[in-house]
Amino acid sequence: MATDSHLRFALAVHRALGAEGGNLCFSPYSVASALTLAARAARGRTRDELVALLGDPGEQTSLLRAAAELVEESRGDQAELAVANTLWADDRLPLEDSFKAELAEWPGAAVASAPFEKDPEAARALVNADVGRTTRGLIPQLLPPGSIDRDVAAVLVNALYLKAAWKLPFREANTSDAPFHAPSGTRDVPTMWLGERVGYAHAAGWQAVQLVAAGGLQAVVLLPDGDLADAEAALDQAALTSLLGRLKAKAVELALPKISLDVPSSLTGVLRGLGVRTMFTDEADLSGLSPDPRLTVSEVLHQAVLRVDEQGFEGAAATALTMRLTSMIIDEPVTVTVDRPFLLLVRHAGTGALHFIARVVEP
């Protein structure tokens, strides 16, 4: 099932990225989009390794496309989603028409020329400017200085911008400083308060609170009963699916810190550790994208920005694969005080696509 494989992939990357602790944020939607397009271009062992991590590319493609239909569903509904899937290619790289046709079926699809060989810095600026436009300026420099040189022949980019208002907003007048027990010590942080009937579940060592937003979106706060690191280690796809399935309307008094995260990540080592290795070597087979047998992936870069406040949430993410040529029920309200490290999911309710996973350790 596409949702199951999507959750397995998201949790696997989350665990690998977050092995050292601390704040963490990435977009499973963005990373899965870029890697699924890579899988569509890959052949042989290169493809097999991507499929083992992602699940069936056809199923992932359907889920990711369906989640992007939020754009049409939510017009005028206090929600905005912008998605771009762009293949930036040097003129010296021949491209397969079949891949261009495949890409054309994706949301925000484009094939664009960039002078990687003649002017690497100009090419980097072109890609960054386009990502900046899609992400409404939240990610102005996905490709850092030095990331593009004359050997780069193509960059495959997914960029995502997401903004949605809460159906039940927090009152700004209720926001005040409250203690948060972080690993570095207890300190006061700006904390929002909401007393409403919302989705709630308490099972398997987690409390889950579901906050509904416009455009078929929702945020799910996952607060562990005990230490976050221990609870995270045991949170697999089956456990998370079960927990989300138990959400039921209940009166909740929620205290939730405001969130502002901006996290760049290199996924190259993470993906190698998760078994995606061949595409980074001379044995890479990306012949579905180009007949040039020298094409290999050199790096996978990602950046995610997520802000949560009284009105709703705003997030942006971008993933780049650089490729180079080589030699009313009345009940007692439950109180949920998010005053220690927790997880936050932003998801599309209809498909289960995870737009963001965040670990908040130091808000």
C-alpha cells in the first residue's frame, strides 16, 4: 500500500537524519518526489536500491500527485501549495524523450537549460532563484557555494511551499511564556493555548493531538509519555499507522510552543546508509534520463523550513540531486502540555502524504 511504504520511507530517513539528536525537520514529500523521479530514470541495481527504500515508484507517484491536487481543492480556502519538479540540464547532456514525458506528468514540471559547464556559478544562481520563487523566499540558497562545478551536467530539483490556516486558530492573547524541559535545561518559550474539541489518541506510549487546517491538511503533535529518544526508536510504520487510526474527537486543552525551524541537510550519507549506494558510483545506471553512460549522482541536498503559530503553519522544502559526468459529546477535557521534546507531522489527510516531519527539542 502506497501510504504504508511512504510512512516507512519517511520514518527511515527521519531516524537516520536524527541519529545525533537535536532539532530536525525534513519533507518526506519533497525527498520522495526527487528520489521517485530518480527511480523512474534508473535501471538495474540503481533502480532496485531506490525501490527498496521508497516502495513501488508507480504507487509513490500516484500518492505524491494526489497530494498535490490540494492546489485545486483549496483555492480560496486559506491554504496554498506550490510544487515544482524541475530538471536543470546542461546543453551537452542528451535527454531521453521518455523521461521528459514522464516528468511532464508531475506537478509543476519543467525541463530547463543551465550552463553548468560554461558558467557553474550562473547555473547555481539560476537553480537557487527558481527554488526561491517556488518557496516564496523561504529557501533562497538550496545549492551552497562550491556545490556546482564544471563536471555537473544536471540537477533534479523538487521544491515545495505550503501554507494553511487552522480551522480552529489559537487566540494570540492567550500566548505566553511557559517552561519547556529541553536537554539543555528548562527555559521559558512562547507557548500557545487552545481549548477545543480536536482529534486525540493516547496509545503505545504516545499522546497524539490532531489540528485540522485548510486545504485537507492537518498537523499531528506526537508527545511521548517518557523520553523522546526511546519512544522514537520504537515508532515504526505499523505503530504510527495504528496511533493515527485511533484519533477521535475529544475535548483537549493544548499548550503548544510556537515553532520556527530552518534545517539544511545533506542526504548523501543518509541514503548510502539506507542502502541507496549504486547511483553515487561509476556503476550508476541513469539511462532512463540520458543515454550518456557516465552520468552519476554526486550529492543529494535538502532544506526544510517550518513555522507554526497561532494562525496556522507555513513550510517550504527543496531537494536537489546533483548529477555529474565522471571518468458535541460533553466529556472531561484532557490536558496536553507540550513542555518537553516532541514530534510534529504535517500531512495531507486524504492521501496520508507527509509534507513535513519535525523533531522539536529546543523550540
